[in-house]
Amino acid sequence: MRVAYLDCFSGISGDMFLGALVDAGVPSQLLEETVKALDIGAHLEISKVTRGGISATKVNVYTHGEKDLPRELYWQQQAHVDGPSPAANQHIHPHSHVQDAGHRHGHEHAPVDLAEHNFGQPAQALRTDEFPEGSAAHRHEHGRRLKEIREIIRQAVISHTAKQTAISIFEALGEAEAKIHDTEIESVHFHEVGAVDAMVDITCAAVGAEALAVDEIVCSPLNVGGGTVSCAHGILPVPAPATLELLKGALVYSSGIQAELVTPTGAAIVNRLAKRFTSFPAMNIKQIGYGAGSRDFSEHPNVLRLTIGETQPELVTGVAQETITVLEANIDDLNPQIFGYVMDRLLEQGALDVFGIPVQMKKSRPGMVLTVLCRPEDASKLQQIIFAETTTLGIRQHQENRRVLARKWITVSTQWGDVRVKLASVNGKVTNYAPEYEDCRRIAIEHGIPLKTVMQEVVHTHLGSKKTIANE
């Protein structure tokens, strides 16, 4: 099985991840073409640098010809603006926005929306005439919401799988910010500079990760750093609230360095791409890449290390083991139509699986046993849905160990469009595969053809026989 391991001893950010991808062999041209496909006025600068004596690849994003600045340099530039520091600003705009979404590693943030966070001055008092037209200070009034960002990514000429991954990462980022600021995800405001930078980092991360062609991305415990960080909302602890929200379920620690090592963008990438968090797995190493952060710490090399290798069959059980929570409820007086609705809601809210089993209950009443499989951290939320939406008066809960096959998605092109296919493997050999139902259903409806015809086309024409699949 081909595995990629992220060694986050100095945290992770979007630019560090892209640098590690290129350093490990992902063609830089692929990322440059991806940025061009987004058509948002950005381009990449890729170079070799040294961090703590280690040669690494540095990826910088330029927006409208301007290099994204580390946060401390940005605020030096803003010293031309009268008024107290942003940390002293107490004005919070009612519409939540993600000023950290595209920030660069090591206190490197996208500029704050100056019109909304005006350091105690009226917006018209800002001396934006001192900054060149097209600069960050002149672009403060523009912004993008998640709906627009989704559309930009969907219009880009990249694979369907990469689009879905990029949108998923952006949604993770938006969900975290929405929760922290107590607003709806569609109300989260990614101001232009941050949105452009984050779109580049996230979309290139999705395309680059797909190009690695690995069965699994595994992540080390993350060094989050410490201290505080200044932003438009004032001084926040490290990790920043949105970052911490995104790292739920991950293994984290702090080496004591007083700096922000894991950025929200980096945390969102890990949240969606990493399948598990553990120490270095046993593997035959094939490729190694180092992605550089913006700062050069004296304490340790400020790099993200990406190691790609093949796990040995004799060292692999073929399955991963994890602990899940099982929720069960006996229900005998619920409208069957509502039962289906409840199942859909539970799946939408993160349940791993939901099913019902017909049973004969006391007094000969027919009923159903509702069973929900979920991650332990989601159990409380799903219990609330069961109590609110069903007539049950009690829920049984217990923990179970389960073993799961390694899985990955591929995209198969048919004469009617792309279809995602889930592959499951043991020791790197594909043992099961299934076309994505929703993709096949969409094609069947759009083209007026039987659903089974679409599924057969995917399996037989493009995936080949079962023997061929098993030998992939």
C-alpha cells in the first residue's frame, strides 16, 4: 500500500504543504496550471530555500502582482495608518469573515479588511491613497462568500475529485469559522486577499494530493506552537479558535515555541486529507519532500516533511482498527416516512452508518431498532437529533472496535460525464469497488437513461473485469 506521511514537527500551513508536494516530486507545472485554471489573478513563485540547515521548497502566492506578506511585515506597512493597533480594536463587524483563511505560516496572515476593522477611525479617514492601486489596502472592500468560492472552484479545469476535495476543505474552514463566530456558514465572509490566497493553497493542495496517487495520507501529532496572535478580532491564543476547532480528533502538542505553527488553512487541509494520526509508519521510503515556512526559527527547521513509501505486505494487516460509538433506540410509534427522514438527517450530520431492523416488541407491537454508527465525538450531537426527531424515550450507547479496509476515490470518465468510484484494498490490492450512487443517479436523470446502464458502463467499460481491478 502506498502511503504519504506528514511529519508536522513544525506545524503545517498551506504554503508548506504545497512546498512539500513539489519537493517530493509533484510537478510544479501542475500547480501553476491549477492556479491559472482558477483565473483569480494569482500566480506562484517557487524557489529553493534553507530552513535550519535543511534545503526545502518555498511556495509564495502572488495576488494581482503582490506577494502575500508575513503578518508582522503587513502591520509595519499599515503603520502609515493613524490609530491604535488592531489588537486594541474593539469593533467587530456583524458579518463574520475569515481574515485568517489564507494566512501564511509563522505569523503570515492575509490583510485584515480595513473598511470593517478601521482601528477606531471612520472608514473614510483611512489614508488608502498612500498605497498603490491594486494593493491590499485598496482591495479591502471586496470579498467572497463560500457560494462564490465553490462556483470558482467548480468552473476550474481540474479533475472532479480534486474539485470535491478542495470544496470540502474550504467548507471545513468555513464551518469552523462559523461555529466560532456563531453564524451560518454561508454568512462567513472571506475577504478578497484571504480568499484568493486560500483558494490557491487549498485547490493546489487537492490537485497535488491527488497527483501523489497514494492510498492513504497519515499525519504525525501536530506541533501547534504557543503564545498569542494578533488579528482583526484582537489578540487570540495559539492555536487560534478556528484552528483548534479544525484539529478535533487529531493528536496535538506544543514544543513551547511562542509562534503560531498550525494555520487555519493547514488545519483544514489535515482535517480533510489525513485519515489517521500516528507515529511514523513502517514503510519502504520512495520519496521525501520538505516544504518551507516563511520564518527561519533558531529552535528547529521550519519545514513540513512529506515522506512517501510502500508498506510491506507482511507488516500490513490490510485493515485499520478504530473505536466507534453505537447508538440504538427501539421505536414502535413513529410514522415510517419520518423514520427515513431521521436516517437522512443523521447521515448529513456525520453518522458513519444508519440502519433500521424490524422487530416484534412487547404487546405484539411491530417496531424498528434504529442503529447509528458514529465517531465518539459526534455521539452527543446525534443523540440530540434522535430525541428531537423520533418518539423514543431512551438511547443505548456503547463503544465498539471496528476494522476497516483502506479506501480511496478515483474518477472514471464515461460518455455521459465523470463518475467517482470508491476502491477498497487489502495490502495495496483492490478487493472491492463501487460507483458513487449520486453521480450515477445524476447522469441517469440528466440523460434519460436507466441507472443500471450507467453503473454497468462504469464497471465494465472503464474499470474492466473484476480480475483486472484486483490486480491494480
